[in-house]
Amino acid sequence: MNRILLTFSILFITNFNTFAQKAKEYYEKGLNAFEKKLDNQALLYLDSSINLKNDEYMSYQLRGFVKSSQGKFVDAIADFDKAIGLNPNDADNFAYRASAKGSNTDTNGAVQDLSQAIKISPRKCQYYRDRAKLYAKLKDTLSAKLDFDKAITLDPEDAYNFIERAMIKEAANDLRGALQDLNEGILIDPNQSPFYRHRAELHLKLRDTTSALSDYDNDIRLIKKDDPMFYWDHYDRATARFNKAYYQGCIEDCSIVISGLTTDSDTSLIKFVYKCRALANLKSTNYFAAIADCDEFYKHDPKDISIYLAKAEAYYMLSEFSNCITTINKAIAIHPTAEAYFYKSMANVKLNNLKEVENDLTKAINLNPSYFLAYRNRALLRGVQANYKGAVSDANVFLKNDPTDVKVLTTKGMALYFLNNKKEGCAIVKRAISLGDQTAKQFAKEKCK
């Protein structure tokens, strides 16, 4: 609930002429305590005021409001009931009760109360906006949109009317319509960081990363460092920068988050940031930094196999193939995947562990029978090892996916030749030659005369 709105409403509407003097004093003390956010003290004063004079609806209204702010919605509704009984012509009584009912999961009851508030005061745009949100909860998108349209008609200079209508349109998958409303809201009030954040997220849904980055820049320019979203905004911009291949900017944003968060900070965010920076460092060929970030990530989530594979890739690029294999084995121990075995086979190739290479590729294929690159590499390996039947079998599977791979064509052709199918083998070798393979050309020169 809007504490300031209620305070002003009370200050301008209250007529104390009918209050007993002492009840009035307690009421004023309760209002003063409420304004200072001393809610428990406010309730004590309001109880005293009501005990002295129990027929003033404003006392019940304020007490109900305070109880709502404390999450005591049932008690709050009872106070609003009393306020309505004493003054059924005050629209705010119904609006405040609607808020309490909505917070207490009685969405339909809240809609009914706001409808009554609108009937009493049909030109107050806040009522339409609040009812629109309730309609959205009820999945009544059309009614929600109509209420926002009315709110905008009543107050076209209120940016929040456009921003919140944008949310309704976005939920209905009208992304372009949502973007138009966000643009209008930002035009009215260009100094609200959440508006830019919302539009950045919408731009990402529309696959417009450049515009999203511009909005994140404005968001971060406006947001205060003590705002809970400050570091999340930097992380979100970091991921957008990563997707735009602006890896240095991604690393900078991640570093701001890492240097600013404390040990008491959101662990989900800190692990996301280390992962993001690790991948950006990997892309930037900062392999030692990538490994260090992976190690930091493990402290928060030791079972994410993707980060083990990222660390393994860094070791691979540093030619530390044994460390690469050790790291991949840790990933496999957590959850064996075709990708992990495939990467392991590449490191074993560098160590000339050809038997292990074939075992790794076979395990990759067993886990994912559609892993065509594994068939490709095993075909090439089997050709080198003179396992010609195996080479042909693997080549056949792979060539269905990519019939122009000259290395696999040459391997298949040579294998068929050595299996005494010279005619078909040489025909395939000649096709590889037509595609530019020099190995095939040399083989044909010697064998396919």
C-alpha cells in the first residue's frame, strides 16, 4: 500500500470536529507514529482512540492500513469493514480493503471492492490501475488492458500507467505493443532506472542486443549503489555484452559485482558472475584467469559440469592435456555426457592415447547416438588404425549429416579400397578430389589408375 498516499488522504480529509478531544489526541499520535513507520506504537494509540470513541471511520481506516502493512490482512479487513459501515461513501475504504483482500489471495473480492471504489469516485486513475493488476492475476487480459486504457485517459502524464500496461501486453505476447508503452513511459519520466531495465529485458526478447545494452547503460547510470538491483543490473549487462561478443566489457561488469559483493551477499548471483567471467576470460584467451574463476565458482556450486568443461578447455588451450583430462573426469563423475567424452577424446589425441580416444568416442556415441562429430572422428581414427569396416560404418552415419566432408569421404574411399571394393572406393576418392582434398589426390595417383 502507498503509505504516503494514505497519509495525505487522511491529512486533507479528516474532520476532527466530532472527535472527543482525548480520542482526537490519540488519533493524531497514531498518525504521527505511522508517518514515522513506528507501526506498533501507532496501533497502541489507535486502539486507545477507538476505545474512547468508536464511531469515527478514519480511526478504523488508519488502523486497518497499519495492520495491512504488517501483513495482518484478516484483522485489517475487519477494520475496513467497520470503516465502510460507518462511511460507505468513502471510495478509499473500498480501495484499501481491496488491497488487503488481494494480498490475502481473495482476488475476486478485491476486484469487487475496487469496482465499488470506481463507482463512488470514477475519475481516480489509481483505482483503474490497481484493478487492472488484479484482472491480470485472474488472466483477464482484456479487462486489464481496458482499465489501463482508462487510467491513461484520466492521467496521460503518469508514466506508471504506460509501464504497467506494457507488462500486460508483454504477458499477452504483444512485445511490440509493450515496447511502445515502455517508450512512452520513459519519454514521460526518463529518470527511472527500472523502466530502462524492463525495456532492456524486452529488447533481449526481441533479439535486439544493441538496444538492450543501451538501456542497461542508462539503467546503471541512474541506479544507486545501495539499490538491491545494482549488482544484478551489472550482471545482466555482462551477459548481454557476452552475447554481443564484447568480452572485455563483460569481464569489467563481472569484476564490479565480485569486488562489491560481501560474504553475506546473494550466493546465486556471485556464482553466476564467476561463471560468466570465466567464460568471457576463456573467449578472451585469458586462460589462467578463466581457470581461477572456475575454481571460485566451485566453492558455490561444485556440481555444475559445464564449468568443469570450461576449465578443461582452458587447460587444453594451454596444452596442459593431462590436467584437461583430470578436469573432464571430474565432470564425468558428476554426470557423464557425450560432450564430456568427446572433449576428453580430443585431449587423448594430443597425448597419443589412441585406444582411449576410441573408447571416449564410443562412450560419447552410446550416450548420444546423434553426436555426428563423434562418428566423424571415430571414422578417421579407425581409418588410421586399419579398422576399415568400422571406418566405413562410421563414415556412412556421418555423411548422411554432411555429405561433403572431404576428410571423411577420403577415409571411406580408402577403407573401401583396402576392403577390395576398389571401384566404389576410387569413385569416392575422386569425389573427395573434386572437393579439393590433397590426401585423396595423392592416394588416387598411387592406387586409382
